[in-house]
Amino acid sequence: MPRVKQICCIGAGYVGGPTCAVIALKCPHIRVTIVDLNQARIDAWNSPDFNLPIYEPGLEDVVRKARGRNLFFSTDVDKGIRDADLIFVSVNTPTKKSGVGAGFAADLNYVELATRRIAATATSSKIVVEKSTVPCRTAESMRTILDANSKPNARFDILSNPEFLAEGTAIDDLFAPDRVLIGSLQTQEGKEACAALSEVYQNWVPKERILTVGLWSSELSKLAANAMLAQRISSINALSAICEATGANIAEVAHSIGQDSRIGPKFLRASVGFGGSCFQKDILNLVYLSESLNLKEVAEYWKQVVTMNEYQKRRFSKRVVDTLFNTITGKRIAVLGFAFKADTGDTRESAAITLIRDFQQERALVNIYDPQVEPNQIWTDLTEASPLVPLATIQRQVFICSSALEACKNAEAVIIATEWAEFKTIDWEAVYAGMNKPAFVFDGRLLVDADKLRSIGFNVTVIGRGERL
Ligand code: NAD
Ligand code: UDX
């Protein structure tokens, strides 16, 4: 008899939505309810035409199969909690904007509010699973809150089960994860709770891929994984600067070092800088944790990963200005891609936002095209990036286009900011014909065939490629 029959997931975002939709698909015997306070988000998850709140390849298919069968979306958080045997807490944990630890520490307010709600509502025992990425030992605070506020007969086991999916490949990652990590207290009850969650995953994940560890190791492993992935990108980006200065080619360097089986070939693609809601936030969180543990050198070490990323973005926009004869004032720049990576509509911490802000400050005119990002999101991001500039002023300088070709028309330069596959197959001859001359392309994603573009007539600058032959 399966131990978990009803699951509630608090938080219907990029993690809670896809993760629990896949659980519902793979475990038809479990009723899964995903709850959120955000009515618009829940309405979108429930929309009759499957106009889901996030774009993720394969997600619609999963939701179509499970929604209304054993997958439900609701704003009735209390009912979700009451009915469930197991509750995922999958709320946002952004970097704090003010107060102690501002700019570094994770804002745990949403986790705490969700935890208090569970304590106030639950009338029977529950397994509470920390899905959000949190600082090490957050489970202890959750336990204290739950124990201090629980109703009679309600006891709680707390697990850590961080999520490793990447946006754009979330469904594939969830279907076949490298590993599922479950952290628990090493008590009898803790181990039983861990076994119950493991049983859920075993419906589709091979048992040997389900790792069970202590609670604090699990929490720290999530921060560590993201820090090490981001560190690889900052390392390759640091090398890309050396390539540009020496004539070495970063793609060749990455390939050469990636053949060493100890290093491996993945995550060595030089870029205009990493973005996304996780890397920067989680490293800053690790920096804060290290500082609060009095580990100053450790904090400085990890902070450098973010510093290098900022440098990479600045370096790229400076290269654009330098190459366009030291001024882009009044010049039209086409930015292809606004999402932080391909195959997502998510723009959180996207490098494109920083680049466009830099171009705005140089008083360039900017045309933007992205196949997935909604115009409203672009305006919101650009307004947040330049809080002192009114939206009306931004809209006199920045234009959102509905195709790459339209964005490039009459431009002096094209910037590839996101590695959307469709940018590989643009009709570059037509782009060239429509641009002012000399026509420049800046490839911030190692995406296009630079030699082919040069043969058309473009002046091409590629990240990690020097001018010297
Ligand atoms: P998100 O902002 O997309 O979604 C969080 C949702 O939680 C929001 O819809 C919000 O309305 C809801 N929420 C907040 N407080 C609530 C409450 N008290 N009750 C009900 N709903 C509440 O965030 P996300 O990207 O899904 O990230 C969630 C967590 O997962 C974060 O800790 C993040 O670091 C981690 N994570 C994210 C990714 C990713 O790729 N986005 C990957 C791995 C881990
Ligand atoms: C990341 C982690 O990969 C995932 O395991 C975790 O759960 C959440 O954070 P995500 O941010 O969704 O996932 O995407 P990811 O593929 O890691 O890319 C992050 C950023 O790094 C993107 O801007 C991407 O373009 C950039 N990147 C990635 C590079 O610049 N070079 C690379 O080689 C890989």
C-alpha cells in the first residue's frame, strides 16, 4: 500500500508547476494539488486552451494528460494542506532587497509564511518537503515553527528535496533526472518519511538514482551544485577574455579541455554571461552563509564567480561600443533574444537586460526580438533596470519587434544575446540587405557561422575570438 496518496505543492511557479505535474503524470494513483496565492497564475494553469503561465517544451502535453484526472490547480491553499499526506514547499526565495543581509541573503519570508500556514491548518500528520532552494539549516527553522504552532495530533516530518531541473529542459530533466536528492534527519521517523518520498519517485526514477543523505548535506548540495555550475561558466568566460586578447579561440579551448574526462565537455560554452533566477541568487546566498560562519576567504572565493559574470557583461557591451567607432549614440542596435537562455520565456537576471540598459545609457536606439518573451515583461524588466527613467522615455528609445528580420532593419549592429535555434536559420542575406553599412554582428552565444556571415559582408565579432590570426 503506497504511503503517499495525496500531495499538495505550495507554489505554482517554474519549479512547483512542472515538478508536480510530472509527479501526477507518473503516479496516477496519487492526487496532486498545486496551490498558489496568485489567482492569475492558477487561472492560467487551469485555462481551457492550455495557455499555461510558463513556456517549457513538453509541459503542455504533461498537463493535458494529467489535469482533471489526478492533477489540480487551486488557490485554496488550506484545503490543499488539509487533504495532503505530503506537502512540497516550492515558493520563491529571492535575494533580500533590504534589511540584514540585503543583496546577499535569501528572503525566507515566503517559506516561513507557507510553513506557518501548514502549522495553522494541518489537523493530521504531514511530511513537509523543502523544495525551494534555501540556506543550510532552514529545515531546522521550519521544524521549530511547525512544532510551536501545530494542532494536537498533527506531527511533522521535514525533508529536503532540492530541485535540479534547468529551465528549457525541465520536462526532460524531470523525466530522467541525473539524481533525486532527499535529505532527512537520521531518526527512525526521518528515515520513514524519506522512504515514503523515495517511493513516490520510484514510480519512474531508478532506485540507484535516488540519493538519501542528511538534511543539512541536502540543503548545502543544492547551493553547491549551482555554485559549481556557475563557476564553470565564469571560468570559461574569464578565459574568453584571454582568447580575445591573444587570438586563441574559446570554442577550441573549451573543446580541448572538455576532452579531459576529469573536466568533461558540458557547461563550458562561453557566453555574454549567465542569467536566470538561480545562479546569482544561490551564490550570493552561499557568500552570505560563509560570511555568517566567519569564513571570509570562502565568501570572497565564491563572490568572484558573480563578479566575473558582471565583468563579462560589461566587457561585451564595451566591445560593441568600441567596435562601432566608439559611439553608438543615435545608432540602431538589434538585440536578438531577451530570455536568459533559449527555450524559456523567463527573463530573470537575463544578460540581455544589462546589455540593453548599457546601450540605452549610450543613447542608442534598441530593437528587441525574442520568440517567447511577452512585451509587458520586457517593459517591466527595462523599467526595473533603469528606475530613474520613465517608461515613456524608454519607449522612445527601445522598440519591440515581432521578427528577427524586422528587428534588424536599418540597424547598424545585431547582437545575439540568447541562443534561440531560430537565429541560426535567419536569412542573413536579407538581414544584410536591410542594414546600414558597415553591418556588424556580435555573437554573444557562439551561435552563428561567423565565416559564412563574413562572406556575406558582415563585420563579425564573436565572444572569445580575437582579431589576431
Ligand atoms: P516562482 O516565483 O516561479 O514561483 C513561486 C510561487 O510561489 C509563486 O507563484 C508565488 O505566488 C507562490 N507563493 C509564494 N508564497 C506563497 C504562499 N505562502 N502560499 C502559496 N503560494 C505562494 O519561483 P520558482 O522559479 O518556481 O522557484 C521556487 C524555488 O525553487 C526557489 O527557491 C528557487 O530557488 C528554486 N529553484 C528554481 C529553479 C528554476 O529553474 N526556476 C530550479 C531549481 C530550484
Ligand atoms: C540552473 C541549473 O542548471 C539547474 O540545475 C538548477 O536547478 C537551476 O539553475 P537554469 O538557470 O534554469 O538552471 O539554466 P542553465 O542551463 O543552468 O543556464 C543558466 C545560465 O547559464 C543561462 O543564462 C545559460 O545561457 C548560461 N550558460 C549555461 C552559459 O553561459 N554557458 C553554459 O555552458 C551553460
